[in-house]
Amino acid sequence: MSTFKPGDVLLIGEACSVQFAGDRALRLRLVSVDSYPTYDGWVWLAGYVLNDKDLATDKREVFVQRSGVRVLHAAPAPGRPIRPAAAPSVRHVRRPAGGPVTPQRRATSGRRTTDHG
């Protein structure tokens, strides 16, 4: 008895149930396996039906014989979590006290001027 996990791509064909015989077979990217008890050897699977380009075309829940399900591609092994890129460092500018910085104050801020009085 194989264990299915989310992300597996499964072939659901005639061996799973007669309703999937011939051109009614489908490839399913597994989302979940229902843990609700059913008939011995049968299981409810939920997932996305894939087309020939591996794009999801429909969401389905299927009731199949576990022994008939073939795993075409196993889900990728979990890797290191992807960390977002570090935010750019922000340069803190010390602003002079006494209101907003205007272009005139910016030009003179930090410089000592002589008193013309």
C-alpha cells in the first residue's frame, strides 16, 4: 500500500475504477487524501486534473481503489524555506530641529554661518 502526499501527480485509470477506463483516465495533482473511513482499499482523493502541458484544468474529488493508483511524479522533497531578499538599508538622516527641512534649510544645515548682524 503506497502513501500519497500532496503534490504527487497520479494516474487515475481503469485499475482505480471502471469509470476511468480508456480516454476517461486522468492525471491528478494531489491536494489531499480524505482520512474518513471508507470501504477497505478505497479512498477519496482531491486534486487538480492536469492537461498535456501540466496545467490544471479542473478540480476533482475521486473515489478510487488505492491499489490501482499509479504515482507518475512524486512531490518534490521539502527544502529550505525561501527567505525574502533583505530589504535595502535605509540611511537615516539627522534633521535639524525646528520644523520641516526645506530646500533652503537643507543647503545650510550642518554648516555654521557667521552672523551678519
